[in-house]
Amino acid sequence: MEQEQIAILAQNVYEFKEALKRLISAVSLDHDIKNKEAQSAAHECLSEVLRILKNLLEKHPGLQSTEILLKAQKMVHLVQAYTSGNQGSKELYDFINKLATSFSLRLSEYLMGDSDICVPQIQEDNSVPSTKEAGLDGKRSPSQKPKQQTFGIELERHLTMTGAEVPHIVVKCVNEIDERGILVKGIYRVSGVKSKVERLCQEFETDEKNVDLSETHPNIIANVLKLYLRQLPQPLFTYQLYSEFLRFALNWPCNTNKNPHKGIKELQQIIEKLPKHYYATVKVIIKHLKRVSDHSECNNMSTGNLGIVFGPTLLRTIGSHSSLSSLMDTVHQTRTIELMITWSNHLFKM
């Protein structure tokens, strides 16, 4: 997806967001269920939301998902119940925000291009080992190692378990792509074969440190790295700094004529607030993406395209902001990563 396409998508998403806002206003908690004017307005707003959503899914078929369609269907039923006087506004109000959240997540997956891949599900077992697994005293014997966990656990906990400064999966994938995949057209944008991606995920889950990538296609490796980053419970740029990164992007749009030295300093100040292990991992990934973008004439992955792929994964929010208001954050997420890659030699000097 090129910059022109992301601009069109952003405009379409903005229209959808505004339509949802109007629907929420029509069914606000201040309206009496018997208020015929409010009920009529809700029906009109619903028609507008469905029209825009239909247009979005037709223009961007990759956004279609069973979950979105089912939620849209349920929203229709809730609005019908509301306008007929059989349903209060609170459930409908809450459900509209749930639809916005689902759409926002789907938008992120669509931009990454790997939403159909299933990563290993982590089910942590904190119970004491059974006597079959351990000695009679209930302790695990030295020869019995706990299962290695890679996907879906906090970065700091993962690094404590492995004793590494940067996750082995990140270092291995980055090094292999630098070696064999940096000229591959569409690297990080073109998805690998689903079954092979899932198999490699399982290999990393089983024995992360000793995975051999020498015979694996770079697109598979790139997919696995993106999935690992997306599965981090705390995104790499942290929930705490999300608003600061977005404010920065708002002040540094694509058409700005500002002096880049000021922007570099501002962005550097935010990045340096990251916890130690997050900073180290960000540095490895961003400098790698800069090397990828340096070969954009061969691989078609400019800083802008890499920002589109990695923005929604490295920058994520949580809580109430992750519903309606986050639908437009994609543009700013993309811009933040684009500038970080562009200025990486100044942001990370060592």
C-alpha cells in the first residue's frame, strides 16, 4: 500500500468514525427512550454508518472479517430495538464502541497483511510441578527445564528468563533478513505461507535460542517477527508513551517545513523515556528498518511503507481510547515510525 492509498484509506476511516460519532450522539444516555425524534435520528445515523461501512469494505476487501460483519448485524438489531422502544440506549452506546474497537484492530491487521496467521497460544502454568515432573519434594530436577515461552509474554519477563538484552527471536530474524532478505521485493509487506509461518512460530516457542533460519524464506521470517511484536502484551513503545508519540506526529506532518534538527531532538527525548530493554529492542529494530529502507529501489519498502506496516504494531493504545478515537490514529502511528526510521542515525548514534 503506497502513501496515496493510505491517504484515501485514512479519509474513508475518518468518514466512518464521524458517522459512528453521530450515531452515538443520537443514542446518548441523555435521550429518553420514548423520544421519537431521537429514535428517528438514530435510524438515519445507522443508515449512514452502514452505507459508509459497506463502501469501506468494497474499496478495501482486506478489511472484511466475520467479526466485523456480525457486529454490524447486531448493531442493526440493537438500533431497531431502540427505535421501537424496546431497548435502552446504554447497551447500544456500549456496543458501538465495541464495534469501533474491533474495526480499529482489524485496520491494524489489514495494514500489516498477516491477520490470518495463528501464533502459538501461551497458557501459563504457575502450579507446582507434579511428582511425575519433579522429585519427591515437589521441586523440578536440574535436568527438567520449564517450557520456553516466546510469544505473548512481557518483554522484561522474557529477557529475564533468557538472560538476553534483546529477544533472541528479534536478533535472529533481523540478522537473517539483513543477510538474505533485504533485497526481497515487499519484505515485511508480502505474507509468507501460513502453515510455514505457524511452524516457525512453534519452533521459536519450543527452543528460541537454537532455531535455524538458514533454509527459511525471508518472507516467513519477516512474518514471524511482526507477529512476535504484535503479540507483546505491552507494545514496544509502551502504553505510557503512546500519547507523547502521537502528539509528536501531529506536530510533524508529511508536508511540514520545520527544521528536522528540532524534530530529532523532540523525538529523541521521548524515545529515551523507554525502559532499558524496550529501548535496546527498539534500537535494533529501527536501525534494521533503516537498512531495509536504504534498498527501497529494489525491495519497494520505503520509510513510508515500513511505517504503514509497523506503526499499528509498535504503537498501540489501551483502555477507552482504543475504541472510536483510535480509528484515526493509524496515520500518526505511521508517521512516527517513518520519521524514526528516517532519522535513526541521529536518534541512535551508537
